[in-house]
Amino acid sequence: MLEVDFSPDGARRRITRTAVTLGVVGLAGLAVWAAWNAYMETPWTRDATVRAYVVAEAPEVAGRIVELPVADNQFVHKGDLLMVVDPTDYKIAVSLAEAAVEQARATAQNAEAEFQRRQRLDDLAASTEEKQTFAANAMAAKAGYRRASANLDQANVNLRRTRILSPVDGYVTNLLVQLGDYVNIGQKSISVVNADSFWVDGYFEESSLSKIHESDAAAIKLLGYRQLLRGHVNGIARGINVANAQPDASGLASVNPIFTWVRLAQRVPVRLHIDEVPEDVRLVAGMTATVQINPRSQE
């Protein structure tokens, strides 16, 4: 049988326990209220992606690959050699162009000398028509010399293009060509991920954009790491695709005739600059991340 203590000490203990219980419940309610406000006031999204610029190297001359000093996923510095296309034909082209320049120079010099000699003669020794003919020959020879010089410049440029260098510091990725492969002009052969270009695109609901401003601090949590990356808002996109704005065959807007009462908030890309990356975190373009923005008003 349960006995109830009706003494003054028992009453005081009951009052104390009740007060403590109410206090704990009140504190818990305040904590829940504060957490809910923080959740509603702090923009965050689980829909974020790590991005980076990728430089796709394509040869500007055709030929067989005779040197390939890099491997897949290798880090390269700006100016490092990535690939060499067989330069044999292009060296021969330079030699032929040099010979053509020498020949054109001699022809131009001879034509100019003949023209100058005719200019010094009087009209009885050389007619006006003859002088004009030699003048035209001299001008044509000079033009031929300039054309040969331009061809030599182009041959030297093509020879330099047989050596493909890295334009940035970065990582060779998805290397599919091999030594001995034949590559054509414009054929994408080597891709380099720019190591200095990583950023994060966070896709926030439009209802949260009013709380996001440029330079706001951001905490970035990659899916595969526990450490947080620090960054800040670099910019907010000014446009996304609108399905109803697509024109039909006659150029008129194609508007969906069905509109539901449930309106889904559009997601707008917010670009985040990465300020700090922990040493043991490997950034990979395409990784998934969770982003939380800390508005300046909360700071």
C-alpha cells in the first residue's frame, strides 16, 4: 500500500520536485524554441556540389604521340610537358619554309636592283612602260618575300604546337590516350583539373534567398568527411530555367495548363568560395556537400 507523507518536510520535497521538473521542462522548451528559430533563420541545404574548372587540351596539329610523360591523376605545374606529337613532318616544313624565304629574299633583292637601275636611265635608254614593269616586278617580289616569311612563321608555330604544355597547376584526369596513338586537330586528348579553381555550388530554396548575402560566412560539410570546410558566399545566380518560357514552333510561350495548389519552391544556385580546407581533405569535383550559411545579422 502506497503511503503518502503529509508532514511539512514531505510537502516541501514534493514542491521541490515539482519545481525542478517544471524548470527542466521549461528549459527544454526554450532549447527547442531556440533550435527551431535557428533552423528557420539559418539557411542551409543538403543539395550542394563541389565544382572546378577543367582545361581540356586538344592538339592544334595532327600526328602520332611520341612522348607522354604524365600519368592519370598526376599533379602537374603550369608549363609542364603533357604530350609531344611527332615533330618530324613539322621540322621538315620549317626547313622548306626557310629555303623558300632565302629564295624569295634573293628574288626580291634582284628585282629591286633591276628596278633601281632602270630608274637611273633616261627615257631614251628605258621607256616609261619598261620602268613601270620593273617597278611592278620589284613590288611583286617583295610581296612574295613577305608571303614566304609568313609561311616560315606558321611552320615554326606548328612545330612549337607539337609540344603540349599544361596551362594551369592541376591534376591530369581521365587520361585515355596512350603512347603511339594518332591524334587529330581539335581532338580532346588530356584534361587537367585546375587545382586553384575549386568552389561549391549550393542550391537553396528561393524562400531562403532573402537571408543570404554576398560575403556571408558558410560552413561546408562534405559527404565523405567529418571535418568542416570554411568559406563565404561569392555570388547568387540571377537566373534559372523556366519551363513555361520555352517557345513552341511558332515562337509562342508554351504554358502548362495545369497548376496545382502545392507550389514547390525553386532552387537557386549560390556560389561559395572555399576559404579553408583541412589538410587531410581531398577535394574532388562532383562531390556532394551540405552547406549552412551564417547570415551577417546572426554574426
